[in-house]
Amino acid sequence: MTNQPIIVPRPQATEWLLRWKDRDVIKVVTGLRRCGKSTALKLAQQALVESGVNEGSIVSIDLERMGFAAPTTPQELYDYAVARISSPSCYVFIDEPQRIKGFERAIDALYAREDCDVYITGSNSDLLSSELATLLTGRYVEFRLLPLSFAEYRDARAALADGADDTELLNRYLSLGGMPYASLLPTEDVSEYLDGVLNTILVKDVATRHPRISMPVLRALLAFLADNVGNRFSLKTIADTLTANGSKVSPTTVGGYLDALMECYLVFKADPYDAKGRRLLQQGGKYYLGDLGFRHLLLGRDGSDLGHRVENVVYLELLRRYHTARVGRVGDLEIDFVAEREGKPHYYQVALSVLDEATLRRELRPLELLGDAYPKTLLTLDRIGVTDHNGIEQRNLVDWLLE
């Protein structure tokens, strides 16, 4: 492996940041710790320079790397940034400001200046449900950065020139996930690295916000979710399972712990949705991991449950493309995902193979029952080209991921 650090391009995030350049809103990039938010800011800064912006007009503040020299109060943060503003139009990038209590006051003060275009990152969804959102209602835009898409992952691995084809890469991606640095590591080192990432998240992003949470129970809950990706279950089912395994916990506590895991993007919930009635339902949602590498870490096995791991990858890809994805219901039947853009749904079914006619009919049935003209896609690992089933498009998963 080269001694030079490999920077994995994040085109979607970079393009988004540049699209909002010089517009009167704060640009906020949120996402799982170590998923590449800092890199996204650096790439945006490089793109600004390449577009003609003077390097002296860019103020970059990485609080984590500053260590003991970092500002500790909102006033210190504001003063530190202002002292580095050297032109009538500056681009101020602040990485993880939420480590400073009351940081939102400094961000608001910088935003109020006519010479600042402000960009920040955060590793906790509470960043935008805190005083920042209240203080800046309607004055910020958010980009939720996920770990590498399969297309980005393939580009990252290509830099290593290991000769792997797309099938080999997909198998690795389905097992080890898409955390940027992990994507560049030898397979035997990935778990050790992810264990460090997970412990950092649990300590810095969960324990500091929820000091009463039991870390062993939280880790047991995360392992349960990793083992049941894409399954439906109640809070009581989870509580009973954890209790039977030695972690006594109530359904109410499980609900609170799930919220904590979702706050830091370790876990996402796909809400249940009545696809014909176009309304959210109360029960039947599913949970997916923010990165499949944590499944590999927590369970120590990769060969099982391929269907649900593929489903997890599709769910995350839909979040990248549509921002939201829900679990659809048509009567007693299920549509794996309903994604929407500008109020228009796109339905997705996911299957490993539909070469068997009975399996194909089963997967198509809920989509056929919808009876509307919105796009419907069946994703499989089968290599038979694009196939149309009376308006339902069948696509190969790898081709779709690499679009």
C-alpha cells in the first residue's frame, strides 16, 4: 500500500456543497463519525481553489485536530474564525463545532457577517434538533453523508490496483461495508479499525449525551439489530431477546436506546408506509445499519443472510438518491422500499434471484397490485439484462448501484 494517503472522491457531497456556494444559508454536512465528512469539506475547498477562489479566502477549522489549542467557548470559536478572515468574502469551514457547548451562537454570529459563507459538519443528528435548528430556522441546508456508495467504493479500491472485478468487490462491500478508510485496509485489519470507530462513537457521541445508558446493553442491542437487518420486530421482542441473553431491559428502554443509535447514524429506521393509501403506518418498520462493516465486526461472520445484506445496501443507496426510503405495504403484501422525489413515488423490490418462475411471480405481485403508473423496479443479482414485466423494470443490482 502506498505511503501517500489516498483521498476517496465524494462527488455527490462536493457537488452539493458547491451548488450552495455563496447562497444565504449555512451548509451543514451530517453523518456517521469517520464516514468522510472532513474529507468532503477538504474536497470542497480544493474545488473552490480550482474554480478561482483565493486560498487566503478559505478559513478551515478542524477542532478535533487542534487538540488542547482548540477554542472551548462560543466566543473563542468566533474570535478564532474572525481573526483568520482576510478578505471581503471568506469561506469558513468548521469541522465538528458541536464539541463546544453553545457552539450555535458562534455559528449564528459568523452567519450574520456579510463576509462569511459558513460550512459545518456534525456526527449527531441532534445537531439539527438542538438550538441550532431553533436559532436558524429556515437558514440552513443539510446534506446527510453516508459511507461510500458502491460506485465510490469501487473507485477507492481501484486506487489500490488489486485487480478485483465487480463481483469480488460487491462481496467484499457486502461484508466489510463502505467506511472510507476501512475500504483501503487489508481484510484482516478492517474489524480492528471498525472496533475503534465504534468505541469512539459510543463514548463521544452516545455516552456524553446519554450518560445513563449501559454500554454493554447498547452494544448487545446493536448486535441484535446487525443479526436482524431488514426483519420486522416489536420493542417487546427485542427486550425479551436481550433479557434472555443476560441483558435485562424493558421495551421502553429499548426504544430510548434505539433513538440513541439512530442519533449517531449507526442505525436507520425505514418507516412503514401504506403504498396505496399513501400514508404512514404505526407498525411494521424495519431497521438497517449505517454501515454493514459493523455487522461483520459484531457478529464475526459474513456468509449468512445475503438477502438482507443486499437489502441493507439498497436501502442506503436509496437514501443517497432520494433522502428517504420507507417499507411499503399493499394489503398483506410487502414492497421492500418506497422512495419519493417531489411527491412522486418509486417502488423497489429486492431479490437475490428470480430465475425461478414462482419466485418472480411472488416478487412482482405486490407491485402489480398497486395499479398506478409510477416507476417500479425489481433489483436482482441475475445477469439477464434489463427486462420489462408489464411496466416493471428488472435490473441487475451491480449495474444499478454503479449508475
